[in-house]
Amino acid sequence: MDFLPVRKLDDILALDKMVQELTCKLSYPMGSLLKIAGRYLPNFGIEVTDQNRAELERSSLTNYFSCWGRAAKVTLEAIKKATTDAGFPVNNSHLNDEVGKMTVDVLMNLARADKTRQFMLTDIGAGDGETTAAVFDAMCNEGAFDLAERCEFLLVEPSEENLWNASKNLRDHRINQEHKVRIATVGGTNHNFLGRIKDGESDVIYSSAVFHHMIFPTYLDRLREGLAADGVLVVGDWYTTIFKHPAFVAEILRNLDIDKPGYAEFLSLFKCSEGDEKRLTQHMDRDEIITNFRMLRYIVTIGQEFQKIPVENRDEFLEGHCSFEDRKVDLESKGFMTEMKQLSGHHGFSKMHTNVRNVDPYGAAKVGAFAKQPILRKQR
Ligand SMILES: C[S@@+](CC[C@H](N)C(=O)[O-])C[C@H]1O[C@@H](n2cnc3c(N)ncnc32)[C@H](O)[C@@H]1O
């Protein structure tokens, strides 16, 4: 087989189908290549062009949504168990806690600079409301109740069921016992709902464990437009390069016990040889190697746990993770300031020493706060 690279949509979809079929019998199948971060797709022989980008993005969303449709309580329990078993000392709750603290730190700074300002905060991919609950927790811990009453929260989330749970969970939060916090929700099934964030309306947009589901940084255009002139984006996420190269994915497949012919076909399709992953590792730093190793263990453990649950509830492992450095490149190209030296003059960052906090000791989970560039430089 020697037909890569491909750039026409039909050829890309044919390649994707062929590769998915190789792994569909595994307890943890790979799923669609179109869930991998767009910047890494060329490593898989997929050329992203101005002509195919929008279609690839649409296909990616469809793949993500159909995968989430399969997730049940047993799926989430298996994933949670694997997070601990793989040696990650932190999980999404820790990430949420840190997003909550960072958001409230920025907000308190903005509130100090303008004592009468009313704030709009937007939670992207709100899930069951855990991220916003962490913001409420941080406000309670700071005793920032007057500030809470100056805020309105907008929760953006594609799953109506999640949104319903989020509204209920947040209404019951202890902050609402004596104070009334205004909460609104926006639901939708794809990127359209981002279009319902009004221009310049949000003072702080925050999001936890969501952006690694978006393969192109197009969503950052809308978020930037949605922010006030001095608005801040707080992002908590998981960073890994385990899906960056087919040699790494081959290593995962081998550990998930793919059959020999399937493994050989995967290697030959992407022109990889056994051991390529070791060669690629030589150019990586210690934290990246350790994170990818734990990700491998995490995926293999989920594969073992999935053997105990019904096939229809099994998820697929590819996702749109990237390195933190690559995320910063996306943010900068879309008009965000990412470095503390640029942010030190911004009133949202007063007295802050750093705008990026490690949640995981090896940098697999981080929270960063990034301000809108006052004037958008020419986009690449
Ligand atoms: C891992 S959950 C995180 C939920 C919540 N932020 C938390 O940390 O508890 C990811 C959430 O992102 C939502 N999501 C997925 N794709 C999205 C998109 N394109 N835009 C916004 N949210 C999305 C999913 O529905 C899901 O609720």
C-alpha cells in the first residue's frame, strides 16, 4: 500500500475507514483519525488544505458525538479507575479546582480595578457543572460573596442532559444558600452554539478538559470575539503527544494486543518500522516521555476494564490532545497573549507571578490564563 498522502475528502474518509477496521475488534478500538489534532494529521498522511478543513472539522465533530453517545456510567467508571491505576496523581476534579482558583484570582483583580463593574463569565463545555461549581467554591473560600452577586454565569454545553444536571447541581451549591448567583445556559449540538456567545460580552471565559476535543483552533476566533477588550480566557486541559505520530499509536495497538497481521498492516500503511517510537522519543524532554508513558498505561488499563463492560458502551481512544507548546502557538496565532511578561501590565494579572500552573507534576494537566491581544495581529 503506497497511496499516502491523501487530501481529497473521499480518499481521507476511505483511509480512515480502512484504519478503523484494523482495530475495531480490540476491547478499546482506536476510532477515527479525524479526532487527532489537525496539526498532527500530516504525520498520518492526511494533508489539511483550505478546501478540506471545514469538512474535516465537521466529520471530527460527528465522530466525537457518536463516541459520546456510547458512554454510560460503566464507561466513565472504567476511565476513572484507569486514571488512578496509570499513575496520574490528579484527575478532572483537580483540574477543575485549579481552573476555579485561577478564574477567581483574575476576577478579583478585575473587580479591584473597577469597583462597580458587573461581570459575565462563560463556561465552555460545562458538562455537569463541576467547573463552574469549582469557581463557586473558590469564591466561597475567598469570601468573595459581594463579587459573586456582581456576576452572571453562562454555561455552554452541547449535551442537553449535562446542561440539565449542571443547572440543578449549581442551584444546590452552598453559595446559593445566602446569595443569589445568576446562571444562564446555552445548549446545542455542534460549534453553532459558540455563535450564540455575544461579541465582547464575556469578561472571563473558562473551560476545563474540553479543548482537546477540538482538532482545529477555529473555536478560538469565536471565543476571542466573545471576550471584552480586557477579557481573559482560563483554560484547564490535559497535554500529551501520544497521538502525534503513527509510531506511537502502533505502540498502543501492540499493547492492546492487536493481531499480528493488523499490526503489520498498520505499520506498512504509515511507513513505520518497529522501534520507530524509541527513535522519536530521543527528541522529547523528560516530562513528555513520562506523560506519554502514563497515557499508554492509561489506555491499556481502560482496554482491560472495557473487557468487563458491554461492547456498545466502549469508547475509542484517539483524541485531539497536543503539547502545551502547540496549544500556546494556537492561542498566539488567534490573538491571545500567553506569556507573563506580556500580561504583567494587564489589570487582571496584578500581583500574579505566573499565568500557567501545573496541576500534574509532569505537566500532563495545566491551567493557563491568557488575555485577548488588544489589536489582532495578522493571522497565519
Ligand atoms: C471531559 S468533559 C468536561 C466537563 C466539565 N468542564 C468538567 O471538567 O467537569 C468535556 C465536555 O465538553 C463538552 N464538549 C464537547 N465538545 C464540545 C465543543 N465542541 N464545544 C463545547 N463543549 C464541548 C462535552 O459535552 C463534555 O460535557
